[in-house]
Amino acid sequence: MRYAPSVTRRRFLGQLVVSAGAVAFLVATRRSQADDVEALVTIYGASWCQPCKVLEAALKARKIPFEEVDVDQNPQAYAMAKKASGTNGIPLTLVQRGGTMRWILGADPDAVERAYRGES
């Protein structure tokens, strides 16, 4: 799904607020059992990025739901993601599960699937 920078998306684990001037990640676990919480996957990529397309196709084939953030259309969100992950590059994937966050750099659908399923 692609969203305009002024759209607000709410999630049951927290919320990602995207506006023209600010980006804030508010992650709050509302359930105590990590196993009961479905993972949330966010891919920071671009329409021109071939590895991003490969990763998205692989996740769709594995039926792993994800959200997309286009770094060209939303540079503030990408800047926040780079700062939080400590890395620079795309695709940059955030997997949130049970109050934990895992960053994965590059088109690695196996690593994303392991994080999504809660495996190490």
C-alpha cells in the first residue's frame, strides 16, 4: 500500500504518524503475550529500486503482509528509519513483533520471514 505523506495509519501495536512536517513512531505493546501478537512489517523502498521489488514479490508469495514507505515521497520517514536502524540503504525493513523491533537491510526475504514468525 502506498500512502501520501499526510496520511495517518493506526496499528494495534502502536501507530505510525506521517505528516508533511513530522514523523513519529509510537510503539506501545498492548498485549503481554508476544506469541499472541501478529508481527508488523514495513518496507522502506522506492519505485525505482529493483531489490525492493524483489523483496515485495517474495513477501507477497509467502503471504506475509507488509506496508510500504516510498523514501522519495517521504524522506522524513526514511530519515527517522535510518536514525533508528543505524544504517543507510534500501530496502530497509522493520519487523515489529511483541514490542520488539528488528531492522533488516537489503532484499533478504528469509530474514524477514524469520523475524515475522518470531524465530531468531
